[in-house]
Amino acid sequence: MSDYRFFQPPPRLLLGPGPSMVDPQVYLAMAAPIVGHTDPAFFGVLQDVAALLRIPFGTSNDFTLALSGTGTAGMEAAVVNFVERGTKIAVFNNGYFSDRLIDMAERQGAEVVKLVKPWGEVYGDEEARAFIEREKPEVVAFVHAETSTGALQSPKAICAAAHEVGALVIADCVTSLGGMPIDLDANGIDIAYSGTQKCLSAPPGLAPVSLSPLALERLRARKTKSVSWYLDLKLIDEYWGASHRYHHTTPINMFYALREALRLIDVEGLQARFDRHKLNHRAFVAGVEALGMTMHVAPEHRLWTLNTPVLPEGVSDVELRKRLLHDYGIEVLGGFGPLAGKVLRVGLMGASSSRNSVLLLLSALETSLHALGHRGERGAVEAAETIYNEA
Amino acid sequence: MSDYRFFQPPPRLLLGPGPSMVDPQVYLAMAAPIVGHTDPAFFGVLQDVAALLRIPFGTSNDFTLALSGTGTAGMEAAVVNFVERGTKIAVFNNGYFSDRLIDMAERQGAEVVKLVKPWGEVYGDEEARAFIEREKPEVVAFVHAETSTGALQSPKAICAAAHEVGALVIADCVTSLGGMPIDLDANGIDIAYSGTQKCLSAPPGLAPVSLSPLALERLRARKTKSVSWYLDLKLIDEYWGASHRYHHTTPINMFYALREALRLIDVEGLQARFDRHKLNHRAFVAGVEALGMTMHVAPEHRLWTLNTPVLPEGVSDVELRKRLLHDYGIEVLGGFGPLAGKVLRVGLMGASSSRNSVLLLLSALETSLHALGHRGERGAVEAAETIYNEA
């Protein structure tokens, strides 16, 4: 006998900054019976995951795999394997996740220089280049898709300038992988990491990582050991590689889930998936603008995957989110840091990026805002439908 | 269209050093729809996990939780939060996992002293005490249940001696939690970690950790930041605590699975579970001895959860394991390091510790050994049945 009962989660429509909705097929794959982490059948799963991950990353990088931790473990792996005591790292600092990168780099005893911008802004080619040329760092880090602000950073100029001074480039692709083009190879990103619970629409628990040949060369040439054994990419490479040398017991079922989520991306087709994300984003924006709200990020720098509409004057984000959760089972999150109380964070990622999600959310937003005394316009759903009809 | 098909794992009976078999109910719980990591319903899950983990740990420690990584992440958290540059740590080094602890401590720049013994042996009270009194370390680490050897280390004398010199004690409980008594509080262990895929019989992916009040006090008094942000227990404590401050996106479904696995332990009852593990271990040992094999570890120091029978002269562990996997779908692993080619590692943990598993494995072992030319005795199943009948 136990005082505890089998847990039944409440029904939720997840439209926050992650986790996103998970396709039922992915749950099925995840719940398949476990095999050992040295089972030949499991190495087949790993091989498929590596091959399928290369598609949304836009890369032919040999070193492409998923680490046994959430997206943050991917960030930490990028830092602890390429940044050590005294390494000079230049960080483009315009949101929470670049703050976190800086914190991690400082913990290694690195020399951190940063180019700071307000949350929601991004860097033009010229200022990016000037910063890197001036600082001549060994490593450059930026956030491709900033989950705390909804802004997209263009990678190309950063990578070109970094390579001119011999630096490696780390890119946080947590909120872009599988929802927006990353094109690692074409852009020249050396070290990319992501999570599984955003646009890949698998449950959280793994961190996809890809290293360019140059990054791999630097990794192998590194003389000191990384401070992390768990995230030591040299050791993990040996487990994924031909020798399959034991490192740790990998989360088997999470890999089943990731493999199936990636397979569904392959079935949908990458371009079709990007088009879907873009269309649902446009429809959502049209809807919130019809409600008289504005978007925090300038049109040309907006993520399709994470939207930050500005809350109407006098509307509490806590009250609004409570109402959405209670009346509709919809999860969206608020802003934090400098954006606390100012924006909503609405994720339209992976399986959550659908016409039905957008229409239901807009309808619920409209009703809830009016219930909270917001005297804005109506017609959010109609505005969104117009976009869909034109598409 | 995709070249990839839905993955169907081959049927396996997992009797290696982990992962163990997972109860179907745990798969069901794991595949429940995802909710957000800041959803009130999910904080209820975390609270249940903490409460239910205290039972097999044998503790009333407030700080009891599970980290978002496999057991090795638990080990790394223990090290990086309590060992820093110059910390003197004394390690009882008699197997692979204490080797790994040493590697991790050295990566922090710690001063590591060790007491080395051959793999499979353990430490008597007197020698343990003498080592600690002589070295006067700040941290002591030992492996309670050594997965590489099958040996159980008694904690009491180590903890008492450590506390006399003011040291904290780290214990690796990966292969004991949920299968053998740990009694953190009664033994005086300060920092314990484990994995979910051994005797808890959940899939791999989380690392249960418990800190004594003294360890928690030291953690909070620490002046420097841990080299790991991802495994920083101060930050993780804030997410699990009343403030629920965001740290990272936790692997939601893994927590569903762990909660259900722990609930099943609560339903079975801890003592009944220990009795079951002990009985199946005894029956297995009787069976392999009937086959003319010996056990690597002395009777009084054997784990019930991980058994290391010595391979008969001339029998290749690779050939034997291939046969077990191919003919019966049974996974057991071989030894490694100094035990490579010398022992099998047979896990009877959690759902894998059952009469039917033991009888099937013994029968398969007997047939396979004879097929490989081993001219030993027969009667393994009968010997095991005798133990069951006497129980």
C-alpha cells in the first residue's frame, strides 16, 4: 500500500518557450522496452539520431550527437570543452542566455569581453565585425535564437570575422533547431548546441551538439582535461564512435523519443516545416496586432518560433497567464529580467506550431484580455484567418 | 517520406549492470502527456519524488532530489560542489567508479590521496579509520556498491572517522539505492548520489542526490562558484525549493517515470524489496556454484544487486555473452579493467531481480557453457530452486 496514486497530468496546450507539444508517435517510441546502452540495436539508434540531426542543423559535420542532459548541458559542454582558464571569449550579450554563457565562461576562469545590447535587439554586420576585430578573442559566442527576447541573430558576419582572427564560434541554437534555418556549414558555425523540447518536439532531456572539423581538431589538440568528466566531448566521442568505449549509461528512452521526433521532421520535410513555422508566426502576429498589441522585436529580427507580444498597458501578465491556464489549459510564459511584466513569451514550436493552436490562443487571449478590462480591438481570429487564407 | 522507419527494439531480458528491466506501469507513467517545468502540477511531481526518494535513501534530509543527468552526473555534482582547487580528498580506491571519482577530483585541481585495494576487496574498519586519521582530508569518498566488482563497502566506520576530522563523506550509491539498505542518516553519509536505471528500475536519465544538513551548510557557505552551472546544487536547490526559481528545463517525462518507479517501491515495501533482492542473489549464487563456478567477491562482502561469478577456465566472456544475447535475448556484461575476461557482471536489480529471471539465466548459462565446451557440473536450476523452496 502507498499513499501515492498513479499520476495523471492535467491536459495542457503548451505554447510557452518550451517544452512544446509532443507528437503521440514520439510518446509511443519513447515507451518502447529499454535495451542496454551497449546493445548493438541501441548503437543503431545513435547512428540514426546523428544522421537525422544533421538535417535540421544543416551540416555534414561528423561530430553530431546528443548529450545526456537538457539544452543547458549542451551550453555547458560548449563552454567547458573550448574555454579554459585564461581563454579570451567574446560574447554578444543581448538576452538571458548570453548572460548564462558569460556566467559559465567566468566559472572557467576565462577572460570574458562582451558587446551589450538591450534585450530584443540584435547585432548588425559592421558592429559585429568591429567588436571581433578589436578584441581578437579565441572564442566567440552568440545566441542564434534568444528564447528570452524572441530575437534572431544573423550568424554569417560574426562567423566570418571570428575566423579571420582564428576564433571558434559557439552558437546557441536551442530555439531554432528544427523550426528555422541554421545552416551550420554555410554560416560557418563551429560549435552548435540545442535542446530537444523546443522545435524538435521531443521531451526535454537531451542536448544535440555539432562540431565543425576545425572545432573537432581544436578539441583533440587540447592539452588539459575539461573540468567536466560528464560532458567531456573527447570521451563522449569515443562512445559514439567506432570503439563504442563506455562512458556513462545513456538515457535510452529519451534517444528513442528523439529518433522518432527527428524521423517525423524527415517525413515532413525541412522546408515544409520552416514554412509552417513562418506561417503560424505571421498569423499569430496579425492576430495580436488586431488586438491592438505590438511586438517587442523589430519585424526583420523576429523568431518564428518564440513570439514576444507586448502586454497592453495595465494588464498583469500573471493574471493573464493564470486565466489562460485555468480557463483553457494553455501555458504561455511571461518575460523576465528587463522584460518582466512587459511581454508574453509565446512559443509556436514543433507540434505546437499549428493553425489550431494559433486560433485557439488568439481567441482565448482576446476573451481573457477583455475580461481583465483591456479595451482593445477584437477580431484577432479573423486577422489570423486572413493570413491563412492568403497562404 | 523518410528512409527511416519507426524503431522497434529487440526483446531483451536485461541482467547486466544496468539498465534493468522497467515495469510496464513505469513506461505508462513516462508516456503521459508533458506539462511545463514551471507548471504547478509538475512541482507536485517533484515534491512526491523528493518524499519517495527519502525512503530508499533512509534519510530525512531536506535536500533530496534528482538531477537532470544520469548517475555519472550525480557523481560529478558531488565532486564539483564540494571539491575545488586545493581541497584535500581521500578516496577509497578499489574499483572503476572510485577511479572515476579520482579523475573528476583531479580535474578540479584537488589534492587527492587514495587507499588502493585490488578490485573486489573492501576496507575493514581499522584500516579505513587509520587512513582518514593519517590524512585528515576535508572530503572522503567511497563507493558503497561497486558496479565494476560486485563488492559492498560498509559505511559506518568511514563516516565516523571522517566526521572526527571534520570531513564530509561522499558515497556512491548507484547500485544499492532501492536494492540494499543504505541508511544515510544512521550511517552518517553526507553526500549520496545514485542513478535511476539500477535498483529503482526506472529508465536511465536522472541522478538522485541527497545532502545531510552538514553538507547543505557547507554548500551554502561556499564562497566560490562551482565550475559547473548545470550541476550547481545551490541553483538547483532554488528551483526545487519554495521560490521555484528557473534553472533549466527538467526532463519532465523522466520525472513521471521516476515518480512511478518510486511509488512501486513504496507499494512493495522497502524490507520486502530488500528480502527479494537478497533471496534472488542467494539463489543465483547457489546456481552458479552448482555449475562449478566461484564468486569473485568474498561471501560477506557481496552485493545482492550485482554479481560477479568467475568465468570457468578457457571460456571466453565475449563468446558466452554473444550466445546469451543471441539465443535468449539475455544481456549480461563482462568484467573490465583488471577483471576483463575474468568475470561476468550479472545484475539482479529492481524488476530484474525475480525468480523467473534467475532460473532462466541459470538454465541459459548452463546450456551455453556446455555448448562452449565447459565440462562443469549441471543442476544449476535445481540448486536455485532449493534456495527458493527453503525461503
